[in-house]
Amino acid sequence: MDRFVHFNPFDANFQDDPFASYRELLGAGPLHRTRLGVWIAVGYRECAAILGDMRFLRDHSSAPRWATRYNPKNKAVQSAAVAMLNLDGPSHDRIRGAFSSLFARRNILRYEQEIERNVLLHLDRMELGGEFDLVQDFALPVATDTIKAILGIGDCDSDIIRRFTSDSVIFLEPINAKAEELVTAERSYDELSRCIASVLERISTPDDALSNIREAIEDGTLSIEEAISNIAFVLSAGIDTTVNLIGAGFSNIVDKSLSASDLHDERVINELLRLSPSIHMTGRVAAEDILLGEHLIKGGSMVIAVLAAANRDPCVFDKPDEIDPYRRSLTPLSFGAGRHFCIGVHLAKLEAQIAWRHLARRLPFGDVAVTEIEYERRAFIRTPRRMIVRQAKRRLGA
């Protein structure tokens, strides 16, 4: 007899503490099926296998049952359809290749001092000594200013970028999208796309950050629509991922009583990344019948890889809820794996590391507490909307 699990990531109890649900699922096994026929992978090895197997497709349109009901005339829908995040095979590789040099580690390290200046600037602007919102007052402006610098789009209005970042999250959760959200996303994308198009038109020298993208348009590697769409989604991902990472990581820093000196240790940083993934889960569709462990995944089936659960799989990570810089376990799946491994991993990691280090210097764990966290009601991305931090009423030097 088939055994099914109840899995509703939009349930209030799940939203309050998803890790409790992950522990329960992990205790029952690494792979489960719901009555709707959706497979839920929580084991590390199962999730890694799904992400690394090109037969598990990111493009859901190839599976009629799970294809979205989006209006194809909606500009935001059209943009999402050509974003590398939602593509497979040669189309994905062609677009990702055009953007890869922008986010190569050697290029990102050129911005280390600028990121540090950004972090210190926004720390200085905050009202230290009482309460502040770590998301709105610090993480969001730091992430926005940094990705604008990386892409050379300083002229684009930050509010326009942030609106699109907030409104475009629905494309990570297509099954849950509402009609009014699509209309809002279209409006936001229209605003942002005009700004990006203007930047691309003004590029005149190889020193411009997006000069490679302009060249790719001119030589036919990218269409103008593909270029604008992917710049928009890189902006969105660069902000959302970093904001989530800084917020969730800081909460763990406070909870685990870490100090600024701890955050110079790369192994501690990696542990924070394991415990604090921005993307909690990601969806794939099986292109054909696939044997995963002892289970046969039928072609056309939806599979959800729960990365945040995999990162705490006790079969792989001993004492998975603790920070252990000396553990010898497999690489966490915080940034995915395989073909869709996060293109912005070096940027997100560097921003978070610099932000955490300076936060810990200004706000030693003995003088600070996270008093309130309000999350967006999302499942695939664990997005903090507000994170209220309270500290002692005395300012400590950096």
C-alpha cells in the first residue's frame, strides 16, 4: 500500500518553523510522495542527485500537468520564460555563459572594498543603541547598492529595482501565483526593463560592466529581450539571496553566540551558509521515468528538492543543527548544485561574510537580541520582510 505524506509549505505552522517539519520528514525517510503525486526529497543524497541529473527539468512547460497557467501575453511572464533560472539545456548554457564573467570570483573580488564601504556606510546610518530593522535598514540597501555597482546600473532607481525583486518572487512558486500578483509583476518589470534598456543603449567602452552583454546582443548570442530579462532576474536574485542570507545568518550568529573573530574563520562562514540557505526548496519535473534510490519517479512528475532539509540531514551532517567548523561532511546545497548552481555564489558569500563580520563588531552577541522576525508567506524562498534587532543603549566602536 502506498504511503503518502502531508506537505503544505503555506500552512501557518510550517511557516512559523519550517525546520520542525524538515526534521519530521527526515526522520521518516529521505524521499516522500504526496497524494497529489508530488515527490518531496529531503535527504541530502536524493536532493543532490536531483539537482545533478539533467533529466530533472527546471522548465515546467514541458510537463502539461505542471505547466503554469500564466497569461503568455504578460510581459513579466515572457521575461521569466527566457530567464536562465527557468531554462534547461543549450538555451540555459548560452545565456548563463554570457553572464558568467560578471560573477566570476576574480571579478567579484574587485568589489570587496566597495562592499565593505557599503556595509560601513549603512551601519553608520542606522540608529544604534535601541531598535532597528536589520532587513529594511541594513541588508536591503547594502544588497541593492552592491548589485547595482556590479552591473554598472547606478542610474536605475533603487525603489524600482526593489519593487521588481519583491514582485518577481512568484516565479519561484508558479503553482501558487495569483492573477493580481502577475499584473503587479508585469507593471514592475515594465518599469525596470525601460531602465535597463536605457543603460544598455549608453554603453560605450569595454570598461562598462555590461559591455559583454552588449557585445552578446550585437553578435546575436543574446536577443535584447533575453538580455533585459536576465539582467532583471540577476538583480532580483542578487538582492533577495543576499538579504535572506544576511538576515538568517545574523539570527544564527546571535543564537550561537558567535563573535567577530569567529567570522574570520572560513569554516564558520560555511557552516552559517549551511544553516541559513536563502532558497529553501526548488522544483523540478522528471522528463522521463527515473529511478531515484528505491523509488521510480514517473515521467512528468513534479519533484521538490528541499535544500534546507538536505543541509541538516543527520545521515550526512553529525549534530546538524549545530555549528561545527571541523566537520568533514559533504558540501551543503545552499546554492544548489549541477547546471543551475547559483551564478552569484561568490558575490552572495562575500557580501554576507563582510556584513556579518562588521555587524558582530558593532553588535557583540552579549548586547543584542533578535526580538521579532516577520517572513513573507513564501515557501521556496525563506524571505524575511522585517527583522527587529534590539541592543544595549551604548554604541560600540567598529
